[in-house]
Amino acid sequence: MFRSKGSLLALSSLGIAATLLVNATPASAEAKCEPDKVATKYPSIAGKTLKIGQDGESPPYSYRDPKDFKNLLGLDADLARETFACAGIKIEFVTGGWSGLLPAVIAGQTDMMWDTLYYTPKRAEQADFVTYLTAATGALVAKGNPKAIKAMEDVCGKRATAGLGTVEEASFRELSKKCETDGKKEISLVTYPDMPGGTRLIANDRADVMTTDLNMVNSFVKDNPSTFERGFMIVSDYKIAVGYTKGNKDLGQALLDGLTVLKESGKMKEIFEKYNVDYSLARANEILTK
Amino acid sequence: MKTISALLNESRAALPHAILAFLVVTASAAPALAADGPPLKPWQEFLSYIVEPFLLEGALLALQISALAMIGGITLGLGLALMRLSRNAAIRGSAWFYIWFVRGTPQLLQLVFLYDALPPLGIKLDTFTTAVLGFALNEAAFSAEIIRGGIMSVNRNQGIAATSFGMGSFLTLRRIILPQAMRAILPGMSNDVIGMIKGTSIASVIFVNELTFRSQQIVGQNFKFFTVFAAAGVIYLIMTSAISACQALLERRFNIEIDREAGRGSGFTFFNISLFGFGPKPAAPPASVARTPAPATKDNVGAAASLDWIRNITNLTSPEPGNESVPFVVFRNVHKAYGSREVLRGIDLTVNKGEVVVIMGPSGSGKSTLLRLVNHLESLDWGEITVEGKYVGYQRRNNMMRPTRDLAKARADAQIGMVFQHFNLFEHLSAIENVMEAPVQVYGEKPDTARTLALNLLASVGLSQHANKLPHRLSGGQQQRVAIARALAISPRLMLFDEPTSALDPELVGEVLGVMRRLAEAGMTMIVVTHEVRFAQEVADRVVFMDEGLVIEQGTPDEVLGAPKHERTQRFLRMVEREVDPA
């Protein structure tokens, strides 16, 4: 999907090659919210205002509050606020183009990127990760699903669209070859540069199906029920994680503790439901450093 | 019926008002977006987004970044353009390399590099600084080429004329070259400004939340791409219209085709750029200067407005009239070559005070080069030239002539007036401004004093009616008379004329020669390169004939013109006479 653009890796490579190795620490058995103890629990980040990079244009993860554009809403924005309130650490959201968010973390311009970022071992060479969500792909089609696209195989011979350089684009290209060997027609594929651009291809009948993150597809359908519906969904194996400065153990621990507490207290489920994200996609929190 | 251009002009003038009115109406008509209430119609939504503070803040940010980056970029660009025009290959090369590199790499990567690759080196710039710096560094490369193109579009002779009056290279650039280059520079530069305002959107990758990124965020949340993007488009149009209006104003200002007399009061004159020599002018002078004589003071030469004006000037410059056997300009064994071509091959010549020396000879004989060596417009290869016993911009060290550091000052101190074949009047300055330029800018004369002097000088060459005209409105003969007045304005001790009538129509030659004749009669020391045999015959004290970089013969006009000894002189004179008198 959109979140795994190759160009991001190219941009990231401008940063430093990391050599630090950090061990994966499990969450403490009894994690709890103790904002007053921030100085003893997370001494290196206590008293700081942490900068969190988000793009502010990807509902339901990070988007502008329609009632006040200065405010950020979304699953990622709310989880971040709750997690650091629990740790007793001040935060500040900085918004920028998605592809610039991880390079900024690597360069030390921000402390973390919390914006539907996939963990990959390659990215873990330059940043550390705490997982919290399982990725899933959704297929957006026009209302009434006129081309009856109900599974990936149905896309053969149709007009498909995916973000440029994404895993979805690659999987459509692969599928197209398979369609031909199976004696079906190939896929006619166009790529889009930004998500709203992709949805307009479907709305204007320039493409039959668009694949991207499941929850974004759900969000588009919910907001525009007379234009779109979901053709199908696939749960993938990608881990969605918070990416933070390589080697910042206190920050990793604060993220891990906070997310664990949110899950145990039921607060996380509440936030998922608020943004219509399937709670079964929430996954075990773990620190990944390589 | 109105012409299209008239309509365009009106609409251009009306544009700022129209924008203002539009904004006021929009703001009052637009319902608040965030208020709870009945859903808005698309047009209401569109209007609301135009005045949405969240978007306008983004627009302001784009403007701030563009303004600062443009200032930095143009400043750097001017420096780079001058480096590109340098004679030093290393300086030229490094400017070329910078431009090649910056123009050749994507700006997105430059921004990401500044923002994300410098912190490990200990340089951590914030978002705004990075954007301003990044855009400025990028703009420098582009504007350098635009400015260089502008400078190259200005005739080289403009700079040579300025140099001959002792104007330094920076002064020449500021007063003469850049104002004329502006016409070529402005359209390209406006393109860059508009491009930059819109292009700041790529800086979203380094967390710059400008207009496009903010509108994308709103669309990302509500999918109303049509109304939001249309509103953003209108905001961009308003900003870029302002730039286009500025461009129109500035182009008018720097357009020398428009008579400035007519341009006055057109509504554009509030734009005063005195930096570039377009300062406000006092009211027009009285029609007849002769009727209002000013007292003749030391600073106010020629202001007596009497008929023997030139005598006034020369009286100042030659306190001992009549002492005509004093050597004034002395050439000793002068050599000059361009590459392997030897132009002057050992010239020995003396010009006495108050003497009029006419130099003749076929083209390529080195006459003009010899003149240019006198006021150090060209450098000597060998030998020496003294004016009133002093070198102009040379020091003798270890028996070698070495140019001094401040050549412009040396030329100014020498007070040598020069008149060129192609007049070389400063095209963007009126006749009187041309005459005032060197006294005010080089000699520090007060503008009022210089103006009085200039008016008197223009009156004496018969051009008081044309004082406020730009050169291109004048005939060739009139232009050359302005050029003579301009040369006289620096109270010259020596006048150099480089084929002053060769570019003129035959019927205009007389008026110029008339002025020169009176100057000679007044006792001015003059070296004149010309083919005008009659002028030489009647006015010259001595005629020097040159061929192939050597003085072949010299003597009184009667000797050289009446009974030339050398075969080459005879042949040349036969040719010239045939040209002048084909009958």
C-alpha cells in the first residue's frame, strides 16, 4: 500500500546508518499509568516535549478536525495522546508529507512517526519500532459493485488503481501476469500520487477497483455511502508500528507501557470503535529494533 | 470602441481593487464552516474555504517563505551572475558548477538533504529556516542565469562609456547596466516568483504546512476536493495576480520606449526606484537659460550662459592660456597587441596644451586603440603615456608599467572627456541626466549644481529644448551633441574624439563638427580620430597619419593633407576624397 513507498527508503538513506543494537524489552508485568514517576521511569525524556510526525490527511488514522482545522483527530492521534498522557510526557504534533516523516525521525528532527507506518527489517536499520496494529487491505469499488469484484482474482481484465510504488501496485502487476497464464485478460493498471486522487478515479468511473489500507477504505465508504462500497478485504501480515529514534530506550519503553495499559484498561478498544477500526486488528505490542 | 490594450490597461489598474472588493464580499457572504446548522450549498462552501483562516495561514506562510527566499535568491543570484561574467576562470567555473549542480538536482531532495542530512553533522535547522534557505539557494541558481542574460542584453558600449568617465564597475553596474538589464530580467524573474509561491507545496515533506498541503489535509478528511481545491486555486490566483501586477508596474517603470514625460501622472509613478537612476525630477527648467543667468562660480562652470561658454570651461582647465608649446600628452614607444595581432608597434607622439591633433589612417591602423590607451580604457603592453606629466592608472615599478589598484579613480582624476563613434549615450537616461551622471555620481557634485551646468551645456550645443528626451528620441547628430556636452560636464582637460561623425548621416555631420570647431577655437586640447579632411584642414593644428600601428607622417594640415610625402598617405587621401565628393 501507499505506506510502503520505495521513495521513502531512498530518502531515509540520506540519514545515518545505524549501528546501535537495542534488545527487545518485554512490557513490565504490571504496567500502569504513573505520570508523576516520569523522572524515574523514563529519565532521558522526562520534561521534554516530544515531536510526533503525522500527515494529517489519512482518515481514520490522522486527519484534521472538521470543527477546528487546527486540531488533529484519528486513531493514531488519539492513541499518541493517551499513551503520553499515561507516561506524563508532553507531546507536539508536527504535520508534513507522509514520505518525509520517517527521514525526519532518522535525522533527529522529530522523535517519532506515528502514522500507519509498516515495520520492515530494512526500516529497522535506521529506526526502532513498537507494534500495535495488523495491516489489512481493502478494495474500494463504486456503489453497487457494478463489475462484481469480490476477490483478488476477479480483478483480471478490469481497470485497477493503486498508489505509485506501493505493495498494492506490485501485487496487481504480479496478478496481471497470472491472469494471462490462466488464459484470462490482463489488468489495466493506473497509479495515483495521493489517496484522494485514487478515490476520484473510482468515483468518476476511470477505474473499477482501488486497493489500499482496509480502514481507509472503510472510512471512505462510511463517509460517502452513496458513491463507494467495499469489494473485498484481505488481512495481510504487515505490522503497523510507531517508528522512533534509534536507540531511545526510554521512549520505546514509554510507548510499550502506555499501549499495554491502554489495551488492558479497554481504552484502546474505545478508540478503535470511535474511528470504526476493527478491534480484532489490534496486535500484541512489542519493541522491534532489527 | 476601446482597443483591447486599453481594456487590458484598465483591468490591470483595476485588479487590486477588484481583489479587495472580492475578498470583502466573500468574507461577508461566507457562512462559518465549522458552525452547526443546515448543510452549506457548494457555492457557500467554496466561499467559506476562501476565507478559511486555516487555509489563509498556509497562504501567508507560502508568501513569507517566497518573499524571504526571493530576496536571498536574487542577492546570491546577482553575485553568481557577476561571477559567471568574471574574467577569472576559477571564479567563473565555481559559479558555473554551483548553477549546474543546483539546477540539475531535484529541489525536493535538496530540501530533504538540508533538513534531514545536516543534523548528524551538528547543523539542525528548523522547518521555516530550511524552507527559506532551500528555496533561496535554488532560486540563486535560476536567477543568476536570468540576471546574466539581462546583463548580456545590454550593449557593451554602455559600460565602456561609463568607464571612460571614471565610473567604477559597481557604480556602472548599479547606475547603467542593471537599469537597462531590468527589462530583460523582469519577465523571467516574475515567473520565478510565481513558480516559487506555488512550489512551496513540495516543502510539506519537511513539515511546511502551506496552502496546498493544508487543502489536501481538509480534502483528506471531508473529500470535498472540488470546493476546497477551487478555493485554494482562487487564493493562489489572488497571490499570483498581485505578483503579475507588480511585474506590470515594474516593466512600465523600466520601459524606455514609454516617454517618461507622458508616463507621469499615469498612476504608476508612485513606484519610485531611485536606486536605479529613476529618481523623481524637479520641475522642468525655464525655457531659456540665457534669460536667467546664474553667477559663475568655481562649481558652476559655464553657468554665465554667455556665448563664449566653452572659453569659461577651458579657462578653468588651462589657467595659462597661450602657453601652447607645453607638452600635454606624451606617447613614448607605445606597443599594444590583441593576441598575436600587433595593433600598435611603437608610437612616439606629443600633443601640446591647447593643440588640436587629428589622427587619420585606414581602418585597422590602430587609431582608436591609441585613443583608448590615453584614458586607460585599454592597457598598455609596452612603453608609456603621460597626461600632464602623470600616468593614468599606472605605476612604474622595476621599470615596468603596472596598473594601479583603483583604475576608476585614476580615470576620474585624469578628467579626460571621450566622445564615441556610436555616441554610447546611456539609453535609459534623458539627455540632461546623461550629462549630469558623471558630475553627480563620480565627482560628487550637488544635483542642483550639476543640473544647472548640464542645462547650460545642452543650451550651448543647441539642445535645451530636448533636455528631457531619452536618447532614442533624438537624431544621430543631436545624440552626438549630447555626448559632447556629457564629456564636457566633467570639466575635461583633454577631449578624445573617436570617429565622432562616422555613424552620422552626411547632413548631420555639420552640426557636430560645428560644436567641435567652437571647442577647438576656445582652446581645448583635443585628439580627434576622423576621416573629415575639411575639418582637419580648417581646425587641426597638426595632422598625424597612421598605418599598420605606426605613425607614418605628421605635420601641419597643409603639409600632410596638401603635400603628403608618403605613398600610403597619398593613396588614402585620394580614396577619402572620392568618398566625400563622388562628383
